[in-house]
Amino acid sequence: METKIRNYYAVKVTGGQEVNVALMLEERIKTNNISDVYSILVPPGLKGYVIIEAGGPHVVKLLIAGIRHVRGSVPGLVSKDDIMKMISKKVAGPLVKEGDLVEVTAGPFRGMQAQIVRFNESRGEVVLNILESAFPLQVTIPVDQVKPSKKS
């Protein structure tokens, strides 16, 4: 049995149009019965690019020809390790627990010191008591918007 070569190719697209381009490519694959395309990836952290797993660069060129919002293919290959980094699940925010002192790193409270009142791990949120406020102020923000400053 012959094993087919599968490589990953990056295609430059208009920023914000990645999903639309992927859907148009899928439609073209279905209508033209193109069998050498194995997957189309729209990596969440990579704006302006769509990754195509195909049998060769000629297949990608044929596939993207005339598709709206496609700016062209990027020369060379994307390594499988890079693909795995893009699609693997990231570890959620910093390791914090109730009572820790933290610094807010984003949003309207950026730069302020706070103490963690509650940590909702399933939702990825922390309830903070802002220490620099003139009155008791509790806010709920995503855990990735805080960084530990001192342990209490």
C-alpha cells in the first residue's frame, strides 16, 4: 500500500477572513473532488493565515487560485511541531489561590494591587478585592489578567 505524503502549507489571507476562506476552500474541494487535501486549519492565535494539509504545493496552488481574500501561498513548509503548538490546549493562567496578593495586568484596573477572594477554576475567573480603592471593591476578571505579586 502506498503512503501518501502529507505536508502543511501556509496560505496568506486577509486578516479576519480566515474562517470564510477555509469554508470557500472546503466548498471547492467538495465540488471539484480534490482528494489530495487532508485538512484545513484556522489556528486561533495566527491572524491572516490558513494552514492546508495537502499532498504537495501544486495542490495548494490549484486549490487557492481565484479564491477571494487569498493573498497567496507562503513558500516552504510548516513543520508538524509548529502545528501541534498552535492547536494544543494552553495551560490556564498563573497558579493562584485564595488569599494571594496579585497585580492586575489588563483592563480598567491594570497596575492595581488586589487580593484574591475566590478562584473559580472551571470558569477561569478570579474574584478580587481591589486594595487601592477608597471603598471595598470586588471585581471578577479572567485569571489570565492577573499575576502573582506576593504570597500572603
